Amino acid sequence: MRLYNSAVSGNCYKVRLLLAQLGLEYETVEMSVVDRSNRAEVLGELNPGLRVPTLVLDDGRPLAESNAILWYFGDGTQYVPEDAYERAQVLQWQFFEQYSHEPNIAVARFWKTYSGQPETFGRQRERLLAGGHAALDAMERHLDGRAFLVAEEYSLADISLYAYTHVAHEGDFDLDAYPAIRTWLERVAAQPGHVPIDA
Amino acid sequence: MRLYNSAVSGNCYKVRLLLAQLGLEYETVEMSVVDRSNRAEVLGELNPGLRVPTLVLDDGRPLAESNAILWYFGDGTQYVPEDAYERAQVLQWQFFEQYSHEPNIAVARFWKTYSGQPETFGRQRERLLAGGHAALDAMERHLDGRAFLVAEEYSLADISLYAYTHVAHEGDFDLDAYPAIRTWLERVAAQPGHVPIDA
């Protein structure tokens, strides 16, 4: 398998983390998240969204969108519940992640730490922090009294939300006010087979 | 079942369309997409994202995020493939919809047609149209020569992308340049049990 990857992308890290926990081997092709000029050339036939991660299976079939890739490999394993309602809850948190969390927290982190354009971060900082804090508030309320996001078991939902939450400080988010999130981050990092984002 | 609904929301329409095609009954509670001041009070215990649609099952359990709700009801029916790769492809298009399509096309439509703030649309028009056209370009390339988004069968992926694409003109998008999308929209609207957004 071949993973079109960015080492700093939380979306790519989700896939690397699950594949590590499943013990699956793959090669990577590193893509820049700053200079995207080769995206259409490299990914045009593989992923209509031209984003990373894009994965090419052993038989050549491509698959895109981090959370869809997680389901392809995770369904049928311990990381996806069998109950229909719990499966939908995993998806609920993953769609929340892509709509309400990533566009604020990952984008703030990108502009502040990885873009080389701190002035662009400055112009968007207030809006991104407000949106990101709303997402963190929602997670904090839900995780208060719970061990994991769904059904008290570590699942794809935790992988998806861990990816950018654990590096939120790189986007100027302070997790001091989020004790349930901090405990949950430690719990996720202690799972068997866990690998850090810079592994 | 109770659906917290907005009549004009494409995200809510996805759920109404699938439930109609499955012949399932439900009541609705209408929520405003302009005055959101009651969202925490009404949805706070049901949906951490405080968005519509939010669905409450007969036994009182809540479920949120339009595409997660579609999977809860659609999985095991003709609208979700059985093959693992095709199932992941359905998810790929649904995550594409929530990340690359809805935030441009639905948001442009909201500001232009439903917000009562046309000046806000004016300020964001250029950015939203650029993002929306990129999403439509990706769909057009994929649908050229295909009947449906995944596996040549009508699926949840088509429901999810149909919802805001078929009303994209309300956000100033002109579909004249997208013949494959226009043919696909007609094909989706001709499916058994189809209901329009204002049914």
C-alpha cells in the first residue's frame, strides 16, 4: 500500500496511527502542505479532493478522506463497535471533527506553526479560536464522566478527535480549562500500539 | 421519532429524503437557521454540535450529524453497498461533502437567500464561489461517464451530495458548465420515493 502523506498533517496521522495499531505495512510519499502546486499532477487521478491523506491499496484502487480510510481498515476490528447506534455515534463524532473541529483547530495550527505566514494567522486568529473553543467545549461536556467518546471503548472516533486536539497548542489553544479532554488525551496515548505524530 | 428540522436546510433534507424513501414516520420540530438563540436550550442535551438535523429515536436516544443519521437508517438497505471498498467510497464522498462542498455551497446559499444579510454574502461571495466551484469541478470530473457517485448504484453518497447541489443556484452557482452533474441531478430526482426539498 502507498500513503500520500504529510508528516505534520493530523489527518494523515489518523491513518498512520490506525495502521500502526493494526500492524499493517505501507510505504509513504511525502507531500507538502505549504506548496500544493503538484497536487493535481500527483493526486488528480486518485482523489477528487486533491488532499492528503490519499491511500492506494495493494491492487491499485485509491481511497481518500481520512475518516473514510479509517473505516475501510477499522470496520470489523475492535476499533469499530458492532451495535448500529454506536456505529452511528462514531460517525457523528467524525463528521463533527471534519465540520466543527478541524476547520478551526487544524487551520489555526497550520497558519500559526506551519504556513510560514504568521500575519495570515493574525488576521484569522480571533475567528479560528472562537470556533475551536466551541468545538473543545462540546468535547469537554461530552467527555466529562466518560472514558472515551463512544460506548466507553477506544474507537475510530477517539483516533479522529485525538489527531488535532493533542497538538491544539500549536494553534494557540490552551487546554488548561479542559480537564476532561486532558485526561482523555492521556488515555488515548496509553492505548496498545499507540504511536506519536512524529514517529 | 422526532426530527429537529429546518425546512430550508439541505442537511435536514438529506434525512427527510432517506426516511421518505424508507417509508419511516416521524414528527418534526422546526428550528430557525437565522435566529439560533434557542439552540443550547433545545439541543444542548441532544447534540454537542447544537446543529440541525438532530434526531431523537423512539426510545429517546439522540443522534446528530446528517450523514451519521443517514448511515443509522441506511445501513443494511439498498442505499448502502455491502462491499467494504464501496462502503468506504460512500463515506469518502460524504466527508468530501461536509468538508469541501457544504461549507462553500450551502454557506453561499444561506447568506445570499436565507440570512436576510445580502451584504454579508457580498463580502464572502468571491471566496465561497471559488471553493464551491472547486467542489463542483471535482464532482463533474467524477460523474462524467458514471450514473451515480459509487458503484453505479444510487446510495447515501448521492443523497448527501444532491441536497445542496440541486439548490446551488440559490448561492449564485450556475450549473450550465456542469452537464454531468445536471444529468445526475435528474437521475437522482427520478429515484423511487424521491421527495423534493419543499415537500
